[in-house]
Amino acid sequence: MPVHVALLRAINVGGTGMLAMSDLRAICEALGFSDVKTYIQSGNVLFRSDLSAPEAAAKLDAALGEKLGKAPGVMTRDARQLQAVAENAPFPDAKTNLLHVVFLPTAAPADALDRLVAPDGEEVRVAGREIYVHYPGGSGRSKLKLPALKSGTARNLNTVRKLAQLAQAMEDDRG
């Protein structure tokens, strides 16, 4: 059964809503997903499902919408995709905690960078369904403006690497 990694938007970071990871696991299990595991308190969940990635994302997003009152947005990737995202990260001199990957539900539009405002030296690269953002001064104080980021959810490169590793371990352990 395929392993999916779901990345939830605006969970536990002051956005759409607060959700205990135990509740997230329970929701996933109630949807019929198996081997459900969460990683850190920012809306990352790994599971097995015979559903396609888009079907699993839609099903989870709808269930979360019922629980939270508003669907947060769910992006799914598999182990191979996450590994490729980590390996293809630009900005090789950036500290990995300052290099964020914004996961989008669909490919970024061709004009995604047209309205970029990066007053603090932020660097941005678009790569399909991901946008890489290097925040040299950290993301917390950044005044970066990029409308294309709004539909996505960000994880730093350390988290992306760990999720890829966890997903690969689940793939290797066909359970």
C-alpha cells in the first residue's frame, strides 16, 4: 500500500485552527488510512492508503474541514518526491533551518515571481509544485511578499529531509 505524506496548511501556527496531533491521527485512522504517524506539531502526517495522493488529500481536507470548521488545505507527497525536493534545493550556502520549501497544491503559475517583494535579501526559486525561499534573517521578521505562497504550506529543509527519511523507512518496511 502506498505511503503518503500529508502537509497541512495553517495548523498549530495561529492559522486555521489548533489540532492535537493525536486528533489528526484519529481522523486519519477513521478515514481508513493505516500506519498513521505524525511528525512534530505543525501538521505533518504519514500514512498508507490505496487512494491516489489527490484523493487522499481531498478526503483528509474534507474531514479536517468538518473538525475545524474550515478546510485548511492538504498537500500530499511521497517519499521519492520529498527526497527530490530536498536534493534539488537551491541556495547551497543557506542554513537548512532558514531555507523553506513551500508546498503548493498545483504547479506554481508561470508569473509566480512577478509580484515578489523581498526587502530583506530573501531569495526565491520556483520548481513545479514547490517554491524555495531562503530567509537569510529568518522567516519570523521577514517582510517578504509573494502572493503565490498563500495557497501553500511551508516546511524548513530540515523538516523536509526528516519527512523524506520517515516516508522512505515506511516504504522499506512494507508493513
